[in-house]
Amino acid sequence: MRSLLTLALALGLCGLAGALDDKKTDDKKLEEKKAEEKPSVADQIKAIEKEFQETANDLGKQFQAAKTDEEKAALREKFFALQPKVAEKALAIAEANLKDPAAIDAALLALKMGGPSPVGTKAGELIGANFADSPKLKPLIPSLGRSAGGQKLLKVIHEKATDKDVKGATLYYIASGMLEEADYPRGGPPVPADKQAAAFKEAGEMLAKVSKEYGDVQIGGRRGEKETLAKAVENQLFFLNNLTVGKVLPDSVCEDLDGKKVKISDYRGKVVVLDIWATWCGPCRAMIPHERELVKNLKDKPFVFISLSADDEKDTLVKFIEKEPMPWTHWWNGGAKGGPVADYKVQFFPTVYVLDEKGVIRFKHVREKAMDEAIDVLLKEIKPKG
């Protein structure tokens, strides 16, 4: 009897083992099937990019149809909230698929959409730790310095690179990004004066090193032409030494609406706001009501407001201010290119300079309340005559 029971138990256990093996096989096949059904990393990236584009387009249509400033402001906030969400999704895809060749594309999307946010910074660190030697990074070097994550990534690429061209280009764009961020941190509040001065100093030293050690390396210029790093550094140093806070804004001759030649030094002794703009610029037009009130309130003060237009045609400006009252000084650049727009290295509109009575740049990129406060500070510095 015991033998029969033992045999039955053995057979039962064998059957159970076989069933378990069959289950494992079935589970494995199920997992493989699920893996096959799961979208590839490349397809996941395309999906979130498509979703972002469709949502952005929809918000754009709603913005065009919006009737009030409040509706437009709410839609604008929704749009700017899209990018961080895309960045988070893309970073999660990259982190979960580091061995996939497309993981770097997901990380780069997170870096681009994340900008100066913690997600963007984390994406830059992930790329630096896993893909610093990827050939996909080389053409992206010029754009990487515009965010905190990109700056960190450039430093990693620079340290690991053995190619002279890559080492020179990365160092140049690290310095350029540092200079741009100190001049106008679009992702956050203004940089305190002491930290700004320190950043300017470090960027200047770095640019000098680039010129000395990598001056013959060529990079793509703004219009697609090639230029040496020595020439690129020369342009950046001009910006640093002439167009940043604490420097006297140099003259660049253009003309007023009567065709008379004018320059900024004609207004020494007064606080000056130089607003470089264009009639087609939405943010520029949005500033007009506030500027109109500002000029009205300061009509008896040693103050002048100058709007320098980058419109292609002077007639466009003239017709615009006939319909939209702008009762202050107007200059025309002579077209979209050349003139002060080129000399002052303008990269976006509006670009605002606030000068003291000696022509020194004391504030930049200020608007509305911040502009009012800057002007008030400088007017109080002017001592009464007599």
C-alpha cells in the first residue's frame, strides 16, 4: 500500500512540475507577446511629439479666437505647461530604455522641452553619463548652452572629447551660454549684481582661453557661413565689454522719422529707455499702453523714451503710429538688418536698455513695473542744477 501511495505521489508531483513548466512557458510567451505589442521607443517618442503638436495647435486656435486678455493669458499658461509634461514623459522613456539606441533621442527631447527645469537638468545629466560620445550630439552643441542641463552636458562632452574641434566648440558655447544667462536669465529672476559680475568675469576668461587654444577651429555662423572661433569670440567680447550692465552703450547711427541722423549720445544728461522693437512683435505691442502712461507721467522729468523700429519699411512704422498713439521719440533702424540692431547684437524683440544720465547701461530687459522702478532709481540720482 505504501509503495502505491509513494508512486501516486511521485506521479502527482511530476504532473504538477510539468504543469508549472507549461505555465512558465505560457507566461514567457505572454511576456514576449506583450513586448512585441509594446510600441518601440522610437514610436513612443513620435507619439508624445504628435500629442504635443496637436495640443499646441489646438491652443493656438483657441488663442486666436480668445476675446479677452484674461482668456489669452490662461491659454498662454496652458501652452507653457505643455513642455514640462512632454519632458517628463520623454525622460521616463529614456530612463526605462537606456540600452535602446533611441533612448538618446528621448533624453534629447526631454532636454529640449525641459529647458532650465529640474527635468531638463536631469536629462542633461543622463545624456552625459550614458551618451557623451554619441555622434548625434555634435550638431547640437551650439544649442546646448541655453539651458542648465545643456550647460552641464557641454562640460561633460568637453572633458571627455579628444577631438580638438569638439573641445573648442563646447568650451565656446559654455562661455556663450554663461554670458547670455547672466545678461538675461529668461528662465528665472534677474541675476544679482555681484553674481552677474562674477559670471561675466568667468565667461570673459573662458572666451579668452577659447581664442588662444582653439582660435582656428571653425563653427557655423548665424547665417550658415563658417567662422573661426577667434572671430566668434571677438563678437562675444564686444557684447561683454560694451552691451552689458555697467558699460556705456556705444553710438550706432540711424535716423528718426524725418530722416535726420541720430545717436544715443545725443541724450546725455537724461535717463533714457531704448526699446528696440518691431510693429509685428506681439509682446512689443502689448507694452504700448504701459509705455504711454509712463511717458505721460514723466513728461516734466529729465527722461526720454526712444522706440527703435526694426521694421523693413519706415512707412510701416509711420502708418502704425498713426493708428496707435505712441507720443514719444521714434527711430528707424533702416530695415531689419544692419544698423543698431546688428551693432547691439539684438537676438529678440523687444530688447530694452535703461541708461543713466551718463549713458551707462544700468538695467536691461525690464518691462512694466520693473521698468518703472529702474527709471525711478536713476531719476533720483540726477542732482538738481544750480
